[in-house]
Amino acid sequence: MPRLAPSIEPFRNEPVRTFADGASRAGMMAALSRAHGTFGLTYPLVIGGERITGPGTIPSLNPAQPAEIVGDVVAATPQDVHDALDVATEAFASWSRTPVTERAGLLFRAAAEVRKRKDWFNALMIYEVGKTWVEADADTAEAIDFLEFYGREALRLAEPAPLVPSPYPEDNFLRYLPLGVGAIIPPWNFALAIMAGMTAAAIVTGNTVVLKPSPDAAVTAAHFVDLLLELGLPAGVVNYLPGDALTVGETLVADRRTRFVSFTGSKAVGLRINEVAAATAPGQRWIKRVIAEMGGKDAIVVADDADLEAAAAGVVASAFGFAGQKCSACSRAIVDAAVYDRFLEEVVRRTRALRVGDPQDPAVDVGPVINARAFERIFDYLESGRAEGRLLTGGGPAPGDGYFVEPTIIADVDPAARIAQEEIFGPVLAVIRVAGFDDALAIANGTEFGLTGAVYTRDPARIEQALAEFFVGNLYINRKCTGALVGVHPFGGFNMSGTDSKAGGPDYLLQFLQAKSIAVARLGITCG
Ligand code: NAD
């Protein structure tokens, strides 16, 4: 059988820009001004390719200037969920039979189009979720990567799978089939990349979906869905359904027509979705598959032989990049007592140098947290955190009208303390002092999560020990624990961090597929 796509270039990660040159800065300034000009628009639902308005809307605010409405999205109703599942079910009949080359081709064209509109998507995310310029550019680059990578992966999986030769006179095949209609429920924090990656993985494998975006990132999602429709995505393959978590999200998960749920978000919501999806609705003909990527309480271990400058730089980048609002963010630094004070000095110095403010300004290092609820939650943690350790820097709101939180470091924290165990999802770092490397690894593993982790040491034996014992889905040695690249660092965690899948890895698409094994006895009829 000929290869399906001989002319496709090998996958390469999209570069992330630094905006050090005048031209790229001018391009971004122009995009920010264009995006600002669209503030206040209303974004309709998309069901079966039709744009549908309704009486209720949900505002998506600029977290750096909460008085500004980036856009209003129409709030879907349970009837809309019903309609969207109907059209997605109908569209599945033809989309599942559309050649994989066409489905992958659509992803490649979407990647090219997002690449052309990079500044535009960056600007949307700077306003809608408070990303700095570089963080926004990395998010857009990752979205392009997912589209390019999953397109290639779908083509690879459509090639004949190697099987053991049969002892019988027969021909054997293994074919991957899509599952059906999926609910795609992304978080807000990688507003473009995760939402686009989850959607792309589901549709390139022949499934159809109902996408319920996060209300905090629903405008960015609306623009991505528009882009897919502009490129000729058939009606009903992706239905866009923003709305309430319960009346839309949970209704979608519970419905008998839903075949699978692809969720990324917090542990609490992931567990709830898993529970709802496990119940069998009357008339349901399958066990729903749940793919859940959840939170983390990620640690960086700093051994007594570490390069302390590098460790401090890695901890600060991992803890305070995007205001600590990454599932991979370092929220615990576990530091050997022999270097503890020197490490703290260095990490505090670097943290105090960070500029907090409105990320429209390219000089800003740390933008706002996403919304009022997150802001209050972080201060609730800080209140108990003050009693759980020694506040070294930060601890309060930073100036401005937005949800700005000072990058905060609390030292001498007990490993069992609340701020050392629960995901805070803000710029808060707990530092834990340890007596040695064995202790450090035991404490690093001592939460219910298992997402990312890093170790700074120069000792090859300790590196080996960390490789064997540090129980995380993504382990980094002598580098920061954030910034996973599609294809290079397949991403996803263990335990309460999710269902052990790896986004951007060679196994990911299999979660959206089921395999059919075929044996054809040789009677002189050829097929396959
Ligand atoms: P969240 O759990 O609050 O919401 C995620 C999505 O679920 C949103 O679209 C939300 O509207 C929806 N939702 C909420 N309740 C629901 C329900 N009962 N039924 C159906 N849908 C429901 O998370 P968030 O605040 O958007 O994102 C931050 C969280 O995501 C953090 O915990 C972070 O660690 C995690 N995250 C994990 C990864 C990963 O790859 N493991 C990546 C990014 C973010």
C-alpha cells in the first residue's frame, strides 16, 4: 500500500518570538489595537454551521481591566445542547467516512491560517486571559504545533498496522475507527492551544464534537471555530456551545448521545465529570470514555550540589510565568538545608525584579490572574499560608485595576501544610527545607498529584535516582518544569493529575479511536 502522504514535511515546532525587533513589536501593537476595536461584540453559538443567538449572554472580561468586556458570548440552553448533539450525531455519519487525508489536510490549512493570524490570536489572549506577549506567542505556537502534529499522527495511524503473520490462509488488518460524538471541555489557561489541540485531535480521527469553551476564554475559542468554518469544515463537525458549567457542561457529559468526553481542567471538575459520565443513561449503547487532564502541585528539587543560579532562575520562571496559572507551574521548591539560605536569597532577588502589570505593555513579566474568584481564592490561601511559613516577598495585591497578585514566596513550609498540598493556581511558591536528597524525593512525591517535576543536581547517581523514583508524568533535569513542547515533551500526569494520557505524544490520538481487527479467509477474493 502506498504511503498516504509522502510529501508532508517532518514535524517541527513553531518558533516562539521574543519581540526584540521593531517590526514584530509594531505588528503586535497593530493587532492589539485591532482586537481592542472588536470589544463588546456578541459571539453566537454555532450549531450545525448555523450561527444562533439567544436572550442570555455571558461577558468575557479583560482581567487586567475588568471594566472592559472583551466580548459577550451567547449562553447556550439545554435545548441547544440537545440540538447540537443531534447535528453532531448526524454529521458523524459522513465525517467518520471522510478520507483521513482530507481531515488531516484541514488541520494543516488551519495551522497555516493560525500562523498568518498569530498576532491577532496573541492579542486576543493578551486581552482575554492576561497573557504577556511572549506567553501569548507560545500559546499560539503550541496551537499550530498541535494542528501540525495531530494531522501527521492521524496519517500515521491510517497506515497498515504491523501484525504477526497468521498461521491460517487469511489476510489480516487492524483498522482504527472513530468513537462518535465527543464533548470537548477545555480550561481557559491555554486559551488557544489546549482548546484547539483537544478539538483537533477529536476531529482529525473522524469524530464530531460539541465544544463547550471556558467562559473566561470563550471569545478566543469563537475565533478559532470561525477559522475552521472559513476553511470549509463541514457543518456539524464542530459545534460551539458556550454556557453554564452545569446546564451546558454537565448536560452534555450526561447525555446518552455523548460517546466520549475530553476534559482539561481542575481535579474537582475532572472527578465530577468522570462520575457523571460513568452513569449509564437510558438508551445509551456504550461506556463513555473520559480523557481527563487535571491539576498539579509541581515541585522542583534543589540538591546541595545544584547550580544555584540556574536553579533559582528555573524556579522563578516555573513559579511565576503566566502568574503561576499553568498546571505545570512550580508551586513547591524543595531545597537541601546546606544551600537553603543561599537559594532563598537568589530566588527572592529574582522574584522582586519581576514587573507585574497590564500585559498590553511588552515590558510586563507577570500579568493578572484570571478573574475575581481566582483572586479571592489566592488571598484565602495566602491568609492561611502566612501561618504555615515565613513570608519572604509578595503576599498582597499589586497596584492596578486588574486582578494583580504580587509574586509571593513563603519559606519554611511544612510538606503537609495546605499551601504545600493543594493547587493554588496563582503566583505563590512554598519553599520546603529538607535534610537530603532521599527526603526531597519523598516529599516531592507526597501529594495526590503527579504532573511535572524538576531536579537540579550535578550528580549522575542522583539523576538516575530521580529518573527511577520521581513519580510525575513530565520530569525535567536541570531545567524548569514548564514549557513542554508538542512532540518533544508529550504532556500529562499521573494520579490525580489525570487519566495518564500524553497530549502531543504518539499515543494521544488512540484515545479518540477504537481498533477493529479483521481476518479475511483467502478464497481468491482480494480486499483491504
Ligand atoms: P475548571 O475545572 O474550573 O474548568 C474547566 C472546564 O470545565 C471549563 O470549561 C468549565 O466551564 C468546565 N466545567 C466546570 N464544571 C463543569 C461540570 N460540572 N461539568 C462539565 N464542565 C464543567 O478549570 P479551569 O479554571 O478552566 O482551568 C484551570 C485548571 O486546569 C487547573 O486545575 C489546571 O491545573 C488545569 N489544567 C490542566 C492541564 C493538564 O494538561 N493537566 C492543562 C491546563 C490546565
